[in-house]
Amino acid sequence: MSIPLLVQIPLDPIRLARITEAGFEIHLAPTPEERAEMIPKLAPVLRAVLTNGATGLTAEAIAALPKLEIICCVGVGHENVDLRAAKARGIKVTNGPATNDVTVADHTWALILSVARNIPAADAAARRGEWMQSRGPRPLVSGKRLGILGLGNIGRQIAERGERGFGMQVAYHNRAPKPESPYAYMPSLKALAEWSDFLVIAAPGGAGTRHLVNAAILDALGPKGFLINIGRGSVVDTEALIAALAEDRIAGAAIDVVDGEPEVPPALAALRNIIITPHIGGRSPEAMMATASLVAANLTAHFAGEPVKTPVPMPAD
């Protein structure tokens, strides 16, 4: 008999089929309205939830699901899952590390090159017949300074591409240095921003990183510096970013995540010196199948009475 699974995020048919094949009965509820209607109906039987870091699962939702045993997050993020509420009930929480890191690193470099060379605007100008007008000089990427906030799996792959492919100097800032890393450690985010030509945000979301990139950090990056965010929108103070771009206090930005997505503030969308992609950094066919397979593996292991493959550590208190 199939085990009911509430899916709180949009998923393509291929991934849904992969999870269904593993023996789970899909109940799709990707919007808050659909979840509000479906959770009370499924409460007596629902044992598993599939979500992601941005959507998460609140303490209230957990309390409304008395049979819930496991929460699976697609991708590495789990910042909006109430881990304390899950721990109190003995509910397992899993995530998806190393399933889309290669794809996100590739997308990061697409953003870096696009914003440095102003590719979208140049393409649009050429299509309008403004051939000569679109040929202004743009900054070189090779040999520049690449700063990375968050040297996890994704940050490390971004760094390797920059160093090996573009001959860049690389430095990073984390909560603590990584002794095994060959890259320079900066003691503060401000120091990293001051040093960087390109500052990449590869940090997770959550209360601990909210608005780490504020007006002071953007001013430290300076009028020749570029900001790239493929981590979480909440890491960047959007109002501060809008002001810095509008006043040319930084050279430009390229982001795959927006605080409050899918809504994009009109003032941000109207700026000429930013590139915005709709959180597609991890969306390659290879990565999408890997995430679905890991979800299926975690769910299967749990309901077979085995340890899950990628447990999220629970808070100590």
C-alpha cells in the first residue's frame, strides 16, 4: 500500500514519477491556500512531507499532522523547517546535499560572466539594431579577485572554477576557517568585500545569516565590485541592494534568489545593472533526478526501519 506524501513545492512530472515509483502516494499542495485545505484532510493518515528550505514546515503545520514521521527537503536548505518542533516529536528531517552543487556552480559562473560582460543588455541592444551602442568596454573576469561567502560544497566548486579556469585569486569568509582549504581566509565579511572584485554569496538562509550583506558590506564592495547571490535571498538586504545599484555604489549584481520570492520588488526589477534568474541554479536534468532519487532513498530507508541517508542535525537545546 502506498504511503501518503504531502508535496509542498512545485515538482516536475519526472521527479514526481520517480518518487511515486518508490511507493509513495503524492498529494500536491504547492501554494499556501492548497496546503491550508489539504493538511486537515490528510492529518489522520499523513506520515511524510516533502518541502524545501524556502517553504519549510512550521511548528503549527507539524502540530496539525499527528502521524508525521519524516520531513524531506529537496536541496541542501532546511532553514524554514522548525527543527525544534520536529525534534520534540521525534520526526526525522533530511535534506539533499551534493545533489545539485555542480549545477549551481555552473550557473554561478553564467551569472558572473553575464553581469561582468553585460550580456543580456548587449543581446537586447543588438536585437534592436543598436549594434555600435552595445559595444562599450566591460570588465575582464580573468585574473580578478573572487570572494566567496560560504565555502561549502557549492562555494568550493565556484572557487575551483575561478582559480583554475580564470586564473583568479580566491578568498572566502565562513563562520570559521577551513584548515584544508587552499584559499585565503578573511576574518570578516567586510574585509572580504573590500578585497573582492566579485563577491559570491553561497551561504545558507536562516536567522543567523539574515541581511549579512547590508549597506556597509555593499559600500565595502565598492563601485567597481559585483555581487552575485546564489545562496538565499534573505542573506542580502534587498532595500540596501536596490539603493546601492541605483546610486552606482556597486558595479552590478546577478542573483538567482530574492528575499520573499517568487515576488520580485518592482524597484529591483527596474534596475539596469542587475541580472535576475528565477531560482534555477540547481535545475538541470541531472540534478533534478539526483534530488528525486535521494528523496526516494531517504523515504524508503525510513519506512523500512533503516537510518535515513542524509539526516539534518537537530538543535542541541
